[in-house]
Amino acid sequence: MLLSKKDTMQIPYLTRRRFLGATVSAFALTIWPVSGASAALAGRPVMLEARPGKANLLETSDAATAIWGYDGRVPGPVLRARQGDEVWVRFTNRLDQPTTIHWHGIRIDNAMDGVAGLTQEAVQPGESFDYRFTVPDAGTYWYHPHNKTWEQMARGLYGVLIVEEKDAPDVDQDIIVVADDWRLGENGAIHEASFGSIGERAHAGRLGNILTINGDPLGAFKVRAGERVRLRLVNSCNARILKLRFEDLEPQVLALDGQPVTPYALKNEIATLGPAQRMDLLIHMTGHPGASQAITEVSQSRLVAARFNYGSQAPLPVTKDTLKLAANGLAVPDMASAKKVDLVMAGGAMGQVDRISHRGKTYSMRELVREHGLVWAFNGVAGMPEKPLFTAKRGETVAVRMVNETRWPHAMHFHGHHFREAHADAPWRDTLLMEAAEERSVYFVADNPGKWMLHCHMLEHQAGGMATWFEVEA
Ligand code: C2O
Ligand code: CU
């Protein structure tokens, strides 16, 4: 079902035609020039362009949808580096809008973080910028713009950055699954009238009506019975909390937001991913030769997102063993001496807020919406403040107590650092999904100097005021 103009304010339903079986997603890989491994390419940048392109987002389509993509496609090229290597991308903006690239989840040199207006000037149309940084942590990361992100990502600007372990684990296949929901109009074009909609900002954000896996409406992966597969899930939706269900399989979680965890079985076979979150799974392909197993998306209704299609080869012997990834060795927070910071999240539809300030002026919610299109606040302030939320000494542990006083879930993302909660098994994350009315405290060692954003990764919420920053002294 496609959305018609007049019901853009309603939550649209995701739709998928029934899977017909033939298509295998052609998801091109760019192999990174890894220094050492391919010395001939070392010391030279990889070229990457943001530019308009076309993508077949509808199963019916002869009519391709006009998108914006890295190198004109969606997702952009997969960038691969080895842990500890330098990544060097010469980025050129071929759009008619300024843009940047943010390397989500990488504990990066601040000058390379790609936040327009905070860590760099936006790259103007026709101009280039060299991103050059080392990647300290192995794992599944991704890249996307950090300027008008709500529009640029919705048009297709995102790609995956994989940092390989020094000793990459032994699996039969390494499969990337980037899930995105698109808001298309009846003509199959990206629904532009809803960009910047206050209704979306104040509610759940821009929810799509079409789901793609790796830019393909018919996600299909060829597997062999008995194989061990590493699946790297990425949620590139503007705002949707994805619930991907692995029917008849027993995936184990290996890593979250790039950082390894002690492996555990996925509960109810469902992987929940807030916007921007990643999850690495290990799956033993226990189906029979010739079988087909669905990955369904069940956040709204149940629809088939992709399929594992088993070849006819004889099964490999199933090994039920697991696989533990080596930790990246993040600095352990010193809870006792932590600098304490409160972050109260307020606003949105049905939120109760009297006064909110923005750029030094105080407004009623109604005025703030009318004059600035803002609807959310952190500690009573809407939008990026001039002063940081806090300043930390380098090496200091920071405890951020986040209190969600809104009626909505939020995906809270910290730049430049991974954090974790206090309980013993708490995973390291760069993006934390918080439910309505929840209170959660996270801890991290502020060991990366610079100016770092902290925002909701539901991009309409970010644009609607849920954005701030902190500073780590040099
Ligand atoms: Cu994935 Cu501030 O971004
Ligand atoms: Cu939010």
C-alpha cells in the first residue's frame, strides 16, 4: 500500500509484495586498500562522491526512484579497513546541497567526525574534503551525512564501514544486511512534501512505507545448508525501530554497535535495532538444501524483509559451536569518581513542557514550534546550544543520567565514544534505545578530545531540537 498525499500525517504501513524467488541482491563490494595487504594502493585516497542516482526500490518497477547516494547508489560502497589502519577517503559533493560524512561509531579524530557546524564546515556543492583517520575498533560501522541528515539520509545517503579483526573469525559467509524504510509517494518517488513536517518531528519521526534490504526490495541471500554465517545488521532508517525476526533459526549475538559481547541467543529470534544501531549475529544455517527461510520485519505488521535461499549442495556438517570476538579494549569507567551529568529529555506530542529556551530566548512550546519548528528539549534547551552540555577532563569518567520525560522512545547517540550502563554484563554501545518514561545512566571514559555531539538518532527528533554537545579537553 502506498501512501496518498492526504494521509501523510498517519503512520504509513510498510508493504512488501510476496517474494517471487528469482532475484539475488547484487550488492557490490569495494575492497578497501588495506595497508600491508595491498601495498600498491596504500598511501592513496579512495574516491567517494555524493551524487544523485537511481534505485529500484519497488518490486514492480521499471520505474526507478531518483535517490541521492554515495557513488550514486544505495547503500554506498562497502568500505573495509583492518583494525588500526588508516582510512583515507577523498570525498566530493556532487549534490546541490552542502553535506558532510560522519563515520558513525568510530572513535575518531574529532576533526574527521563530519559534523557540519561543529567539527567542520559543510562541504559545498562541487567541493571536496579529505577524511583521513585511523580505526581503533574492529566491528560493523557505517557512514552518513551530518548536515540536513533527516533529508539526506532519507534520500539514500548511507553506507557501511567494516573494520576487520586482526584475526578475522572463521565463518563461511559474511553478509551485510542494511535495512531501510523509505517514504515513497504514489508515483514511486521519494515523498518530498513531508520533509520537515512538524507532525513527524513531534511524533515518531519519518516512518517509511517501503522496506529495502541493501537497497533491494527483494533481499535474498544464497546460503548452503550447514554453513556458519556472520550477519551484520544495520538500521539505516530515519526513525523506525526495526524488529527483524529470523524464522526457524537460532541466531547468536556477537556484537552490538561494533563492540563484541559475550555471545548470547537472540530472544524470540527477534533482533531489535533502534535507528543507527548495529548487531552482528552468528547463524548456523540449519535448513535443508533447497529450503527458503524468511527474515521478517514485525515492528508494525509481519512482512518478509529478505530470505535465505538454500542451494542444493549437500549440507556441511553443522557445528553448533559459537564464536567469541576479541574485545576492542575500551577504557573501563571508574564509576566511583565519575563526573555526574543529568540529561532530561522533554517535549514532543503529548509532552508537558511550559517554557523551552533556544539561543538564549525563552518560548512557550507553541511559539517555539511556530518560530523555529522545534518541539524537543534537553534540559529545557531546544537545538544545539552555544555552550556544551558538559566539559570533561581528558581521561575522566562521565556518568550521564538520561531521563526520558516524553511519551516517545528515543535512540540516544554519543559521538566519539562508546558507553555502557552499570550492570555487570552491560554491552558497550554508541546508540541507546530508550523507551518512553525510562531513566538510564551510562558511563564512559572521556578519552577522546574535541567537541562531540549527543543527539537522538531519530532524525526528525534531532532536527526538532534533540541535539546537544559536550567537550573533552585536550
Ligand atoms: Cu549516526 Cu550524529 O550520527
Ligand atoms: Cu528521539
